[in-house]
Amino acid sequence: MTIISGIIQFINKIFTQPIRLGEITISVSLIITVIISLLAVILIARFFTNWLRDKLLVKWGFDEGSRDAIATICYYFVIALGFIIVPQACGLDIRSLSFLAGGLGIGIGLGFQGLVQNFVSGLILLIERPVKVGDYIEIDDLEGTIRKISIRAATILTNDGISIIVPNQTLVSGKIINWSYGNVNSRIHIQVPVAYGSDPVLVTEVLLAIARRESRVLSYPAPQVWLRSFGDSAINFELLVWIDQPKARLPIQSSLNYIIETELKKNNIIIPLPQRDLWIKNPEELRTIFNPYPVAVQASPQGQFSAIQTVEESEGLELESTNPLSLRDLLRKVVYFEQFTDLELLGLIEQGYRETIRSGEFIFHEGDPGDAFHIILSGSVEIISEKVNKHIRNLNPGDFFGELSLIMGIPRTAAVRTLETTILFVVDRNVFHHFLSSYPQLADQMAEKLVERKQELLQRQQLLREMGILGEEEDLDNNPLVWVRKRMKSLFGI
């Protein structure tokens, strides 16, 4: 018993024996108490911040990036506060450690410059949040989603499922493309070279139709086609589409490229290979070489000659175009647009959109607002009077309907229902207004065409009177052109 008591007293003396280091007095028990208390502070901080991030901030409606930033700042704040309070609460006067902290600070500053820079960069990321958890970023050759931002580094999950640790300093000082910053909508640029001699309006029409076939491409902002430059071997177009899935940017671009290649072939639009013209000074000496084929000799403006090899067409071979009418040709069949130039039609094609409607569905009902007119690209529809339950007529590809209600701003006088799955080209009121604002001189041309349909205008005028929109003094018979112009001005400000 005496031996055990002696051992206990010896151990107690070791743990409680004061150790004096200059002005500092510590003991083993004090050190153990401080370490255990600090570990408890770290556990409490972790538990608290996890509850804050996953429970409270979610309940308050914070987004993922904000929750992670707030939780991380709170985590390090609680730990810093614990490291200040706990030692003093355990009896350790940290003021006496000031000289030691100063010396260590100099050493740490010199030996751990990179660590300090990343620490400060981490604070900047958490406070300013140029990037945040959940953002899809591109930095150098790396693309991925930020999964975590700690005080030293950030974790980025790539599209291949690989987690990469990136120092915070790189995210602060490097050039970063943040596809999720502010607005997740982003625009894809696709270069499309076509051969010289291709119809620019047809190319634009085909590319816009392709953009609308990809379901992940946004309808608004609408896709655009730019003619970027005239290259050595091709006319360079660019298709621009908006998406709201930045992570799927490359798959969407790949899908569009596949559709572009297929549709350009279908419309006989050639993607050219790089080419060079060869000019020969004495082409007549090559006749013996090209004897099986006739050689046409063409003089250049500089007096040189070029040899052009031609091949006779096979007997009975005929090339027959099976392509349907282009959208430009269909628009020209609309009486209001038959005098439009290619450039004016291009503006209308860019602003309108395609819509696919299944068989048996109503496009609009009798009495609905006249907010768009439609051109049938494929399929067929029937016009019916719902009031008397009467079939009026059918319309097929190339036909159009709904233009008078749009231009005159009156309700639909009949309903239209699809007879089969139908693709329509739609020009709504906003597009039409924007188009007339861009080309105000066209309003007069359309007004003149409307006047030629005087009987229909009289019916529409009577409907406007019944609705109380027109007064009895506004008579179409006196000057129909003036009346139509006034009506268009009141609707579209033209």
C-alpha cells in the first residue's frame, strides 16, 4: 500500500510539478488539459457548423455556395476564439507567450509564405465569393464543379469524376471562367465554314433550324447566326446559342455539330476543304497527258492560263433536287412579304421560331387573342368555326394563317386544329413589332397589300366596332389605306 501511494504521489508530482520557462510557469497536467479542451473546441465547432450549414441555413433559403462560405467562416472563427479563451480558462496566461508568438511569427512568415498566401486567399474567397461551392469553372485546361473551399485550398470535381485540389491563391490571382457566376446562362459559339457560292440566307435558315432541334438550347435569348468573315477557302459563319446547363456545354456542342453535318448535306451545302488555285503558263503542252478528258483553257486577268479539267456527264444522268421549299421561299409566298429583300427576310427568319404540335391539338381557339401568325412547314391543319361547329377548309405545307388577327389586333375569328403532327414557323407579336421597328418602311408595303383584301377588312372592322374598339366615325370606305396605317400605328407604333 505504501508503494502504491508512493507511485501515485510520484506521478502526481510529475503532472503538477511547475516548470518555469522564463516568465512562463506550466505543468504537464496544464498542457494535457489545454490540449483536451482545444480538441473539444474543434469538435464543437465542427458539429455547430455542420448543423448551421445543413439545417439552419437550408431552412432560411441560402444557396449552396452561401451556406458553405458562412459555415467555413464560422468554423474558423469558433476555433480562433477557442484558442484564445481556453488556455486562459485553464490557467495559462497567454500574455506571457507574446514574445514567443512574435518570434514564431517571423519564422512562420518566412518559412510558410505560400501557406499564408493561400490562407489569406481563402479568406478572400469566402468573403468576396468570386467563386463558390457549386460553381462550374474553367481554369487553364481544367473544367469542373467546386465541391469545397477550405481555408487553404479548394476541391474541384472534374467532368471525369476526378477530385483535384487547387490552391486558393490560384483561384484568386489566376484567370478563371466562372460559367455559373451571376447567371448560369451562357452562350456557345460554333464555327461553320461553307463553300463560296452557298446561299447565305439558306445557310442562316438551316443553322437556326438546327439550333431549335436541340432541346437543351434555350429559345430565349434566341439563337443567332453571324457571317464572321470571308476566308481563303470558305465563307465563315458562326452559330450562337444560349444554354442554362454550363456543365453540359461540350455535349451540347457535340450534338449540334452532328446535326449541322447532317443538315448541311441534306441541303447540298458544302463544307469545303482548304484549296489552292494552280496557274500554268503553257497548258497546251499538257494536252497529251489529259487526252482522255477535254481540257478547257481559261485566261487569268494577268494574262496567264489555267487548265480546268471537265468530265462529260453520263448519258441519261439527271440531277433532281428533292429538297422542300426553304423557309425564305415559303415567306415569299406570303403576300405581305413577296416584295421583301433577302436581307429583310433574313431578319424575320432570325426572329421567328419553329413550333411542333401533335396531331389533334388546337393551335388556337375562336376568340383567342391574335398574337401571332403561322406558316405551315410540314403537316396539315383544319380551320373550323366553333360557334356553328363547321369545317371551313384544310391548309397544307406552304400555307399560312392568323396574319390578319395579328396585324389588326383582333381576336381569332375561327379555330385551327392540326390533322397530323405539324411543324409551324411562328411570328409572334413581339417579333413582328421588333421587325417593323427595324424596317419601318415595310409597314406601308404591308398596308397596301392589306387594302387589296377590302372585304375581309370590312368584316374585321365590324368586329372591332362590336368590341367597342372603333367608333362609327372611323369608316374604312372613305380611305382604307389611311385606316390600315392608323391601325398599325396604334398597335405597333409604326
